[in-house]
Amino acid sequence: MNDRFIELQGISQSFKTAKGLFLALENIDLRIAKGDFVALIGHSGCGKSTLLNLIAGLTTPSDGVLLCANREIRGPSPERAVVFQNHSLLPWLTCYENVHLAVERVFAQDETKAQLKERTDAALALVGLSHARDKRPGEISGGMKQRVG
């Protein structure tokens, strides 16, 4: 088995603040094999979410290289997924429409509208929410919101 499905090489992340540059992560090296279960544990503000956002491709590192399957991570991609602490649903859209936004973002360049629709329905089925397809976030439970977005 390849021991380098996700690989971080010398990853650093800094942020500009009113007090100057804040170094959130410094020179992180990490290898994660496909199928591994990894837990990030640490106190509030130590960089756990920053690291996850980098791996998900939601942010770009200040320094270093991020790889997934030996390809540089340059943005969100279907081989990596994130379940956020808080749901990020648009309240005026249905569950289907909220999921479809993400599906379009990742697959629109390579798939037809029919394929995108099928993929969206499959994603809802995967998390057991086909029955809530046409409901809005205000009409579903907190756990269901987590599964939608």
C-alpha cells in the first residue's frame, strides 16, 4: 500500500494580523496512507483547523508542498472531503440545492447537467437524506444539517 496518499512537506502557514505576522503552523511534515484514520488533537488555537483547511485545499500554505496521490493540492477535489464543525447551508435553498452547489464546484467542468444531478442525488442517498431532498435547512434536524453541509 502506498504510504503517501496525503503528504505534507515543510508546511508553514502564517496570517497577517494587526500585531504583525502570526505563525499558525511551522515546518509540518506528515504522511497519511490511504485508509488511515488520523486524529488531530490539541488545544484551541493550535492550528488543527488550519491544517485541515490546507489538506482540503480550502487555503494555500505560506510555505511547503501539499500532495494528494502524488499531485499537488491546489484546491478542493473529490478525493478529499471535509465535514465542518458547523453546517454551512444556505437557508433559502433546499438540501438538494445546497449539495448541488458543491457538486457543481468540483465536477462541472467534466460532467453533463444530467451527471451532476445524478451525483447530487447519490450524495444525498449516501448520507441517508434522499427523503429530505426538497426540505430547507430550517425544516431538518441538526444532525441532518451536518450531513447535508
